[in-house]
Amino acid sequence: MKATLQEVATALAGLTGEPHPLALPEQEE
């Protein structure tokens, strides 16, 4: 399975604690 750019961005945002341009609020999990 490959992580999408949005998933990667969300993960990075969680690790850094900062918002990420690709981490959109519209996430379907």
C-alpha cells in the first residue's frame, strides 16, 4: 500500500505539530 500525498502531509503535520499545505481538513478515514 502506498500512502497518498495527503496522508503523508497529515502525518508530517502531526509529527511537526504544524499545519501543512497538503493536510486538508476534508479527510475521509
